Amino acid sequence: MKLHPKWLWPTITALFAFCVLAPPAAAQDTTETTIEGAVLVFMDCNARSCDFNHFRREITWVSWVRQPQDADVHLLITAQRTGGGGQHYTLDYIGRGIFAGQGDTLTFTSDGTDTNAERREGLTRTIALGLVRYAAATSLAQQIRINFDAPLTQVADQAEAEDPWNLWVFSMNANGSIGGESLQRFYSISGSASANRTSEDFKFNWRLNGRTSRDEFDFFDEEEGIDTTYVNTQKNWGTRLLMVWSLSDHWSIGGTSGASHSTFGNRDLSIAAGPAIEYNIFPYNESTRKSFTFLYSMEVAAFNYELITVGGKTQEVLPRHSLEISVVVQQPWGSLFGGIDAIQYLHDLSVHRVEFDLGFSIRLFRGFNFNVNGDVARIKDQFFLPAEGLSPAEVLLRRRARETDFEYGLRVGFRYQFGSQFANIVNPRF
């Protein structure tokens, strides 16, 4: 049935009024969504395995609210990746209202081999443990029971407690895809491998990754009567080695080395290595909430090009240094991150690149979150560009880099939520 245009807006208006004013919604009993006397909790989490639906199902002795202004406890969860590939969660309990000034911090660390369900369960137990102290001060305290799963043996055998891998963690993965339609086809293969060892005093990280892809597009020129197939083949791989020694709560020294191949960057092979030093204004143990780092490094880089460059080179060795300034803040009002990454080649100081990025998500007022993410770069280091010009197909398929003086990007958005303050019910139907 086709709706006549003159009835379109009246129909939409009527449906909207029905949804908003329908008696079942107005008559809904609030006892279904909250518990009298329960602690009101607002959860602020963007970390991995933050399954809000699961938390609500498992922790039913608090009332979850949608806005921090309505909460007795603001739960802020942040996370960092561990050397073993797991996640180290920091849970900050911030008291509000009747609990103002009563804060607490708990941590939970998952293993790199944990499934999503195991990480989620561990995080759920830790969340509940931190909320008990607040629930103990309410009228529901007498209805809460605490269970303890005793270990099979009270004293673990020392030999079993030893780590036969000595903190080393290895991983490998591979992926492939294929697809197409009547006039185009593609395939890609990618993979990676890594070896890591992380302790309080030393960090070792090695990673290898690669990807090869091929795209084919059939095109028929009606004027010329010619069938043409455009092919885009990309091969990229890279390896990087990082070693870092901890000097204090604020200083670290180390070194990096790496090698790569890139069709897009006209690099048949590039190798670079050199020392680096980093200073963090805040102690490293506060990095889940805030960090302000300065990283300076010096390297010698060797390049072997696929095609002769604009400078007439097929290979060259160049010294360079770089400075990276990075700021990350995660607070109850929102998050902020930004940084400056500058690199300069010492054989010619005019050859450089400076990249600046800034992003933030701020809760401006009740229910309204505003987020901005942008970056801009000044590019004066494209000495690797091939001397020969690019064909239209290479440009459109982004097979090789083009000459440019700058790059930029901007992403802006907002989220506004209003309505009931409670968020306890989970309904997964449909």
C-alpha cells in the first residue's frame, strides 16, 4: 500500500503521539526498575568486556541509573593492556551525595588467554566487591549474603607456583578473505606474530605483521568498445622490536628497531634503529587515569626503494630524530587525549613531518555528551615518492602515495539521552 504524501506527516505525528502517550508506558510501575533503599550507581566504562547488560543481571542489589547526577556512587572503569596480552582494570568508586568523600579503588587483571566470558565474570565479581561497602550502609544490608569459594588446597605447592615461561608470552594469528561479484574480485591474506616479556623493571616487545591483497575491477569502455581489467596489488609487512628499562616512577630508557616493506610507500625494504628516552610528568602507576609523556628518540634509517625516487635515489641511509608528546586523561567528566609527533631528518633540516591530534568527550550537562576528534599533519618528508608519475588507476585505487603538503581530519558528534533515570531492566527479545 502506498501512502499518499498529504497523509505522511499526520501519520508520523499520530504514531509519535501514540508511542509517547500510550497508557502502558505511563502506567509502568517504577518498582520494576528500582529497589527501595538500594544504592544508586552510575557506571562509566569504555574498557574491554564492559557488558552493562550482564552487570545489571548479576548485580541486582543496587539500582543502576543513567546519569551521574542521580548516582550515590560513580563507578569509573579504565584499563591497560598487560605484557601477557590481558587487561589490567582499575575501578574507581567515587562517592556522591550521602557517600560524598567516600572513595575506593580496586583492580582486576585478566590473562591473555581468558575468553570474553571469563574476563567479564572476573570484572563482574570485582565490581560487586567494591559496591558491598556502600550497600552495607543501606537498609538492604541484612539481605545481602557473601559467598566464598575455598581453594581445593590451602597451601599451593611451590613448584606449581613457579612460572616455567619466565613471563614470556607468544602469539600468532592468520586471516584470509575472498569475495567478489560479476565485475570485480578480491582476496587478502594477513597474519602476525609477537613475543613479549613484561616485568616491573624491563619490557621486551617484538611484533611481526604482514598483509597482501589483490583487487580486480572489470570496466567496459562503450566509446572504444574495449574491455579493461584494473588490478591493484598491495604487499605490506613490518617488524618492530622494543626494549625498555624502568629507571624511576617518571623516567624510562630504551631502544627501538624495525624493518618494513610497503608498496604504497615505495619501500622495497627499510630498516631503522636507535635509542630513546621517556619522561612522564605523572607517576606511571597512575597511567590508567592520566599520563603526560615526552618521548625523544634518535635513529639511523636505511631505505631501498622499489622505483627510482624524485631525488634520483634507489637507496640511501639517513639519520633522524623525533619527539612525541602525549596526553591522556580519563575522569568522571569525560576523557581527553592529544599529542604532537614530530620527526626531522638531520641530513636536511627542511625534511620533516609534524602531526598533531586532539580528541575529547565531555559531559556538558545532564544527559548530553559532546565529542570531537581531529588531526592535522604538515608533510615535508616525501623523499620516497617515485620519479615517474602516477596513472589515474594508481591514484583512484590508492596504490601509491601522492605528493601533498598536509593531511587533516575532523570528527564531531554528540549523544543526548533523557527519560527515566533507572537502567535496571534487561530485555533481549528480538
